[in-house]
Amino acid sequence: MSGLTLELIVNDGALWGMLAQLRLNQQLDAVLGSDRSFDVDLGNSSLTLGGGAQQVSAVPHLIASVAPGPQTVRWGWALAELGNLPATGLSGRLRDFGRAQQVPALGSDEVPFSAFGPAPEGVEEVDWVAEQVGILACQVIGEVPWFVVPAGDTRVVLLLQDGPALPAPELAQVMTVLPDALMAGRLIDPPRALQHLLGRVPNWHAEWGPAGVRISDPTGNIDVHLNQDGQVTEIQTNI
């Protein structure tokens, strides 16, 4: 047994994935403003965002369909009408990983919403589950960002390649995503989550001590205070 669960995979990938989404949204805002109109053609592996003179294109990979009716997630590789498209190929890595690491939900065709944990207050369950799926996909496949498009009441989770170039993550952005991840209940093991993030951003330096960890780069530092149970008690910044 690997000991991995959906909760742990989300824990491990949440900060890195959320940093990527923050930077993606900033890039889209800079180019498109508030315009989030889209045209997606999975048969030709194309996604275009924006309907005016300014547009953003990317190659979409279908990860999953998140359907509120049956309250289930169906992985891209298991969608009968789409499973053979090249755009679903990356979703097969989730299946292979799940079966190799004995994480049944990743190796099953369809998974109930309940497997992804309760949505925070004020967040629609279908949107919450879609974000959880995006984080899982980025962590397992090792690429960011994800993007969610509506199809009626259903949400379609895509992993994007060859999209807008994302700038390197900024240490100050941790002050946004870390509290958000904690408030949403995504981090069941904060020290482990921080270690995984640091593994993704090698130019950040970490000093661990009894009181927590100091993360620094040339712009300054962030102190994350942890109690004896590994829970975050305070976040301080000097940036």
C-alpha cells in the first residue's frame, strides 16, 4: 500500500496548483480583461479564450467531466464518446497512477462527489469538485495550469499546454494562496504541503525549525508558524 489518498494528493499539489491559477488569471486579466468567452474543440485539440481582438489560445487536455446531476466525476479516458481522442491522453496518466499507487478513485471510471470532500460554505459543490480535480491532475501529471469550462450545468476540467506563458511564482503570492488553501480545508498536512511546494520552486530557500519554516528569496521572506500538530498558527511576511 502506498498510503496515498485523494486528500493527500490534493494536499501535496494545492499550493503549487493554486499559485499557477493565480498567475494564469493575472495573465488573462492583462490580455482579455473580464472577457472569459471561449471556444473549445477537443477533436482538434484547440481552446481559444476571448471573443474580441485580443485572444489567448492553448492546447486543452480533457481531464474529467464533473456532472451535478448524478454528482459524479467521470475521467476523460472513460468517456465513451471522447475517450479515444488525443485530447484525453493525459487523463490516462491518472488512471495508471491510481492503479499503480492503489488509489481506487483515480483508477475507476466514475467517482462520487463525496470522494473529494465537502465544499466550503458559499461554494457550489460542482465548482469545488472541479477545482479539486484540477489540483489532482496537476499534481499527478506534473503540469499546470488547469482550466474549467461549463457545459450546461456540467463542468469540464482541462489541463492546458502551450497557453500563455506563466511568470515564475512570486513569494508574496504565497500570502494569498496559503490562507485560501487553509480556509478551504485543502491542507490536511501543512508541513508536507509546504515541502511539496518548495520542491517545485527550487529558487526559494527554506529554513525549518521548531516553530515552523522561513521561506525566503531575494525579495524577502515569509515565516509560517506551526504548532506541535503541524497546523499553521500564524503567517508573517517581510517582503
